[in-house]
Amino acid sequence: MSADSVLAVADWRQRTHALYRTAQEAPDPVAAWTAWRAGRDAMFLEHPASPLLPEDRDGFTGLAFPDYDPAWRFEAEVEDAEPAHLDVPTGTDGVVPFDRIGLVRLDGVGALDVWWLGSYGGGLFIPVKDATAGKPGGTYGGGRYLIDSVKGAHLGLSGRRLVLDLNFAYNPSCAYDPEWACPLAPAGNRLAVEVPVGERTFHEE
């Protein structure tokens, strides 16, 4: 990997951390989400580490999101769960290990496993795949990410309580560029309900 590409990725992650810090400090969830969306759209269009293919940058006007719906914002306690382990092959980071540390229950929605990234530095990881995944006008077939704290993507943690706002659910890089191989939602992170908020599919599948 060249120094330019590595430094571009490092800068992308630094800007992502800053976007989520701004969201955490915003006066209300709608303002947080609006600023986060604007920042991501700018990064996708202009940043050298954008996962958009060159042909997709032409005419790009922003990622597809429905309007913000406060009914899909939760604060949930991380409950104990049976230990589980995943080794996920990726295109850029080798085999990435995850360990289940618990689960969260979202009222009227379902339960999601909470994972810990077992490689250097660690981090919380919560993907989500809902009933619209892979359907026309729905969400990315492999699922989306709610929390990926090693890359700065989280909205707050207090003790064992996590802020989980599905309006912030976003697509992994492999949704834009097939050269990427991303950790996707395992069985414990699949919901039987449709989630009508968060980022929609970029390319129809």
C-alpha cells in the first residue's frame, strides 16, 4: 500500500470520528443527523478515500435517506449473552476476529448482538440487517452498520447503556465498491421487521 492511500484512509477515519463527536454534541437528534449526513455526503464526493467508484461520483448528489424519525432512536442496556466468536475474512484487513459480549433489545424491533473487535485497539461493532435488505428500494443485502467504534461510528455509551439510532444506520464500503470485503450481519443481527430509516441501497441488487 502506498503512503498516499494509507494516509487518505487515516484521514477518512479521523474525519469520521469528528463527525460523530459533532453528532454527540448537537442540541438534538435531528440536528445531529442532519450534520452527520451533510458531512458524509461531502466526504463521499470529495475525499480521496471515498468508497464511491469514479463513475459514481459523476452526478452524485448525496446518499439516499428517508426523513428522520425519532421513533427509531433507542437507549438500550447491554445484556449478558452466551459467548460466541466470529472470524471474518476481509479484503483489506485479513481475518478480523469478533467476540460477542452481549446483546441489546430494541422495544418493538428485536434484539441485536453486540460484538467486540478482537484485534489491536478493539472496538464495539453492531451491524443490522432488516426485512427490506436486498429488496428494491430497500437496504443493502448484506446489512448495515449501527456502531463501529474503532472507526469512530458511535453515538454514546454510559455504563452499559448505548445510544442506538437506526436513522444513522449506514452501508459498509462493499455496498459501493465490490473490491471491498466487509464484515456483514450475522444471524444474531438480523431483524424480522422492516426498518424504514437509515441509508437505503446505493446500487439496486
